[in-house]
Amino acid sequence: MITVPAVGARPVRADGPISSHLDGFQEELIRLGFTPLSARGQMQLAAHLSMSMKKAGLSLDDLDAMWVDGYLRLRRDTMSAFHSPRALSHLLGWLADRGLISPAAALAVPVPEDETVAAFRSYMLNERRLAVSTAAANTARIKRFMDRHAKSGGAGGITAQAVAQAMLEEAASRGPSSVQKLRYTLRSFLRFCFLTGVTGHDLSGATLAVKVPVPSPLPFGATTEQVRALLASCDPGSAVGRRDLAVLCLICVLGLRAGEVAGLTLEDFDWRHAEVLDHGKGGKSERLPLPDQVGSAMTAYLANGRPASRARAAFLRTRAPIRPLTREAVSSVVARACGRAGIEPFRAHRLRHTLGERMIQEGVPLDAISQVLRHSSLATTANYARVDVARLRSVAQAWPGQGATP
């Protein structure tokens, strides 16, 4: 039994394979900015996991995601707090970073049992270069499909009837958007199975076509007044305000996507040449000019707003644990700014649309707009032309038998 002095609280008693590492874990919690109360909760969770491993006769080398999942299920039945994968992620991530446990065990959820599903996930990440979050969502859809419609024969036993049945069940219980996402994911997975020899026939054609109502794209973006209100809502006297202002400037002025803002590192900013390296979709990186407005907001945040951290991500949380912002957190920054400005909340991508619309209204050619917004296809950029109502009216034809269009 080992006793670990806890910061600002009673010591934590621990036994088992993790107990000898608790001092180092406590130092990590302090570095991440945990309060003494929050740190004690994490330390108690670590001690409980360690003693549970000892009872099960496990060493750190034996720890895997399946056992962790079972441990959390048992803890949910017996404990009122700290029983989710997220609560355990701090400890498991720290142990994995130091090579004490396998990276798979740090996921705190079972890895896909089917080898084909695991191979498909690797294909999405390494070949198609999809974002980790997108690959995870697609993997979850395929795993759900496999659990319901391919239990006995695995991926090799999938039939066209099972695929069609899955689509019908999805349509009966979920919205059109969810059904369409399942269709796209299934088509990709089934083609992957055919090309890799898992199935003898290409079953992607069995995914039923789905019609999704497309709302009118008018208007896409926010107004100029709304953008000004968003920027003005950020408090330059607080660390959070300086961070949020820098985030909003990158989106409004440079048109960065939420994921691209979250992916920026300190090394991506070239202050000597006033440039920022943007890591876009599909692994494409491109240097963009850093205007004065964006540069000033970034320097104010980095000098007087960014928490001290060894992390190289440009934007960090201001509360413990001090970690990089995610794509979802960047969108939340925009939503909170909308609330402060008294605007109906919208997500970060709408500000990107705003930039495209403004350039259309100023007469910027479509190919130039495509370069600024880093679209892979000019057809995507052409969608912005539909929001220029004044120009559309000027070329509208009169209805037969009627006068000119007003």
C-alpha cells in the first residue's frame, strides 16, 4: 500500500500496478491546471483502478481496452461519479504517453472486433486522409451495421438483402441526413470489402438512394453588422476574450474552417514574413498572408492570454485540463459570441460563407475566391454566386405573357 500526499487535501492511499506512478500523475494534473479538488478526484480514480487491477491479477502490460470498458461498466453500477471514458482519459492518456500501457488501452473503449472494420478505419485515415473524428463516426456506423446485420459470417457474409434492410431500418428511425450518411459510409465500406477480396461481389449498389430535402441556400452568411458585433463581443481584457477574438478573426478574415483553426500550432505562424500555414482538407497545406487585424489579435492572445503549456497547439482551453481546442470547441466559441452579441446562434462555417459572399458582392472572380477559400472544385465556389440576389435579378427573364421581372 502506497500513500500519496494530495495537493490541498488528505493523502490518497493506493495499491497495485499504477500506485508507483501516482506521484508523476499528480504532477501532470497540476501542470494541466487542475484545482486541488478536481486533482483529488482524479487521484482517487487512479487509485481505485490500480487496486481493481491488482484484484484481477493484471499488470500494466495486461491492460487493454476491453478490460477498461468492463471496469467502467462495473464502476457505473457502484459509483456515482467518475465512471465515464472521459473521466479516465486523463490517466490512461498519461500512462500511454510514457509507454506504460498500449495506445489501444488508452482509448477506454473496445476497439473494433472485426478485422475488416479495423482495416477500413485505417484506410480512411491513411489513404483517404479523413479527419480522425470523421473516421471515428464512419467506423461507428459500420460497427452498428455489422452488429445488426452481419453477426455470423462477419464482413464476408454481408448480403444485398442485409444492406437494403439496414437502409430501410435507418429511414424508419432516423432523419434523412442520418440515412444519407449511412448510405455514403456503407457504399465506401462495401467497395473496400470488394476491392480487398473480403466479398466476392460489389454490394455497394444495394444501398438505396435517399432524397434529402435541400433548404434554400439564401442567405448563407452573416451580415457585416453581425460580424462586427461578434468581434466587439470579445473582452480584450480577459484571456478568454483575447483567445476568442483571435479565433473569430482567423475565420472571418482568412476563411479558415473550424478544424483548421483547431489544428494550428505555434510553428505554423511565420511572423517574419507575416504568414500562417493552414492545414486544409485532404492533408493539403498552404501558406496564407497574415493581415494586421489577425496578426494583432494573435499576438495579444499569445502574449497575454494563452496558458503556459508544453502543448504546441496555438489555441488551448483556459480551464483544466489545459489542452488544445477541438473543432467542436472552435464552433462553440462562435456560438458563445453570438449569445453575447444578441444574435441567434450559428456555427463557425457560416462565417466562412460570409467571406465568400462579400467577395462575390465586391466583384472578385470565382477563381480568385476559390483560391482564398481553398476549394478543391470551382463548382463549390460557384454556389456563392447564388446569394448575389441583385445580380441574379438583373439577368432574370420575364415570365411568358408577363412584364419584366421586378
